[in-house]
Amino acid sequence: MGICGIDEAGRGPWAGPVVAAAVILPAKKRPRGLADSKQLSPEAREELAQAIRACAAVSVGMAGPDEIDRINILQATYLAMRRAFEGLPERPVAALIDGNSAPDLPCAIETIIDGDAYVASISAASIIAKVERDRLMVAYCELYPGYGFSKHKGYGTPEHQKALAELGPCPIHRLSFKPVRGAAGLAA
């Protein structure tokens, strides 16, 4: 029985799912270079994601834009985290979660602010979640051309704002987020 690290990617973007990963690293022979995914280059993240998957128990969970709009981004993040936890091939005895709040899980839970920078299993989860979400957003870029999802990954950049104004929201936009609501002509 191991301890899993859990982290998410994609709480702030205007489009796409929130993606969480749960990772149980082996006690020995862990990949070198684990760090907060935001501090790594895309190439380094891809390499580390492969190394993590080769040695660890990994599960990914998501909550889509419709769920985010229905239950709010925090609850959707918790839902994605629970889905990641439940998908692990073994039940951890404890979960270390990046941040200051956590979903209910059937094990001991510890939240760690900036845990993705200090705790190897949370760093690994951060990397897996970011790589998985980025891959999805690149695929969405082909499904919904004109928004630039492969570049900004759904975050609120000037390019994304311009595309929203010109094209309106697409099916992966989060209508509960104010800039998207405005572009959709919905009341705030």
C-alpha cells in the first residue's frame, strides 16, 4: 500500500476540462528531475511523463466544461481528483494533495501548499496532469480551429479573447467563466 500524490491542471482556463492525476511512485528508482510542471519545458514534461508512467501507478481523472459550469470549478476539480484516485490500480493508504483544500477520499489526506515543488509524488502528478491536458487542448485545436488552443491551452490570452469575440464560444468553452459569458451574450 502506497501514498499517492494528487495535483490538477486547468483550473483557470476559459476552455477545456480540468484534469487531475494521482501517482504512486516507487520507493526507489524514481525519475530524476521531478518538479512543478510549470517550471519545466514542454519537452522535459513529456520525457518525465513517460518516465513516471514507466515506473509508477498512474491514473488521470477529468471534469469537462459542462460539469465545471454545473457544479463550479472547485467542485469540478475535486471530482477530477476523485476520479483520478479511484482509477489507481491499488488503493493508497494516504493522499498528498497540492494546495490548501481537498476532496473527500477514502484514506488519510494531507494538503500541502506548493506541494508540486516539494513532494515528488505531487510533482509527478502535476507533470502527468499538465501533459494530458496539453495533449487534449492540441487535439481540440484541430476540432475547433480558429481559437488557438494548441498555443494558449484555453487560458485567457489576448489571442483567445479576440477569437472569442470573433467566433463566439465553442462546445469546450466554460460558459460560467465571465469572459466566455460575455462573448456568448449571456448576463453576468
